[in-house]
Amino acid sequence: MKKITFGLMVFGMSLAMAPQTSHAAYTKTTADATTSLTTYAPKAEVLETRLAEIKATNTDDMSRTEKRTMRKEVRSIKQQLSDIGGGVYISAGAIILIVILLIILL
């Protein structure tokens, strides 16, 4: 029984640590993160207003190339917003594993 528990714990820790190591190259330092939030807040508002303008436009009268450029612009804006926002993401598998470990240990 101890081998199974130990194996599950090792497996869970390897799943929990894999996303963090692949994301480590893209993270900022804490000093950069605090300054970037204050400097990018107006830029985020501008990007959100542009997204609202794009969603409000009527695409029925547009040509295919115009629609394509609009889609590319929306994708780039969403990417910029996600880069500005940051955040911590935990996968569903990691959450399930944490719950199972808590049940086993408690």
C-alpha cells in the first residue's frame, strides 16, 4: 500500500511541476510585474475598447480579406491582454490530484 501511495505522490508532483518548468522562461521578476501592471493598465483599457469596437462592427458587408485581418487583429489583441494580465493557472489534473492527496493524508 505504501508503494502505491508513494508512486501516486511522485506521479502527482511530476504533473504539478511540469507546467511550471515550461513556463519559467516566460515569467517576469516580481519588480517587473508590479511596474508592468501600472504601466500597462491604460494600454489594456485601450485594447479592450478596440475589442468592443470590433465586436460591434457589422461583418456582413466586409470582404474575405478584411474579415481575415479582423480575426488576426482580435487574436493579437487577446494575446496582448493575456500577456498583460498574467495569472496563475492550475490544471484540472493537478486539482484532482491535490484533492486525492488531501483525502489520503487526512
